[in-house]
Amino acid sequence: MFDKSGKADIGFLCDVDTRRAADSVKAFPKAKFYKDWREMYEKESKNFDAVSVSTPDHNHAVQAMAAMQLGKHVYVQKPLAHDIFEARALTAAAKKYNVVTQMGNQGASNNGPRQMKEWYDAGLIGDVHTVYAFTDRPVWPQGIPWSANKADIPKELDWDLWLGTAPYKEFVDKLVPFNWRGWWDYGTGALGDMGCHLLEAPFSVLGLKYATEVQASVGSVYVDEFKRGYFPDSCPPSSHVTLKFPKTAKTKGDVTVHWMDGGVQPE
């Protein structure tokens, strides 16, 4: 993305898994490669201006924060952080260190949200008091116990670096590079993965700020015919979150937003 602009040079690459990095290393043969982002920051901070963070969710905040503390501009893939505290800390840091920041959210950059805003501003939609946003996600396992499929760590992967800020667990097969999204230690579930895309338009079009009320329900999991399972480390298989927002300058009254995932849809 950045190299196609013609205004940036890719000077350094960093990935804990050389298998995942192979295509980028091939595409940018002049870029120096690191496995440990901390080592790269320490050794090369005088040689780069900005950082792009595309790691699993749980490591976004610490990597972006460290870059801003060095005075570097940051582009962080969605979701911005692993929880609300981290998001607020990053927002404060961006102001403190006076750096340029952006969250990678292509859902906010296509024609759909812009067209919706034009329609709403022109009065074509009318007064909006309720919004439904739903997705087929998760398309990875959720609502399940931790895997018993322990395996040898691939030689190309530095497991400790991948874990980063997360509590230590032994490596299990098929968690990386994709299925970590369904575990609270690493991901943010379907809402964190898709909410940035689908909920951006209601916020930007209606001028929504902070919710005043939140209610959530999740799908049940059964481990056999009559026994309900409880797996707090795993994100739920489905959810319905209702958020109530106060009136804004662009609405006539309060707005209720319904988020649904895992196959749940409006009636």
C-alpha cells in the first residue's frame, strides 16, 4: 500500500514468522529484516519516520505506543487495540507526542459510507432512530475449549515473540496464523474484527459519540446433549449487543444500535 504511493520507502520489515514474511521480503529485497520489533526500534529508530502495525490484536497497543514514544507516526490495522483502556491510552499518546496516526479501516474508505452520508445529509433517509449491523463472522472457531492439539513450534516461528504481551501458553496447532481471533488473550472476536467496518457509518453519518447504555447477550454452547459449556477464554459463538446513544446534532432523538454476529440477524 505505502510503496504504491511513491512517497514512502520500505526500509525495514519485521515478523515473528519467516513463512508469513516471505512474500514481503521478496517484494522488498533492500529492506532489512527483523524478528523482534523491539530490536528494530532500538537499532533503527534514527532511520525510519513511521511504523505500520499489522500484528495480532493483543500486540497493537504496545508496538504503536513504543513507536509514538520515539516520535514516529503510526498506521495501525483495525482493531486499534485490544480493549478500551489501550485505545484511550493510544489516543492520549498521539496528542502528547504530536504524531500523525491512522487506523487501517478500509470499510470507512469505500463508496458505501460516503454515499450513505450524502443520502442522509440530503434528507433522503429521514430520521434515524434504530440501526442494525450484522455479519456472518466469526469464520473461525469461537465458543470452544482451548485446543488439546499441542504441537512442536515451527522452526520459522518465534512463539515467545508472537505471544508478546499475552500470558504464556504452550503452542497448539492451527492457532496461527488465523484462528487466534477467537481467543480473548489474542483477539477481539467477531465484534472487534468487523465492528470497525460495519459500525463506522452510523458513527460518521449520525455523529454518534459514547453510548450511555449497553446490553449484551451471547449464544449458548453445549458440550453434550444436556450440559451447557462455559469457556471464558474463548469469544462467544454469537452475540447481540444493544447500544443506546444520546441525541446528536444530526439526529432528532436518541439512537439505538444493534450489533449482531454469528448468524444472528434482525427479525
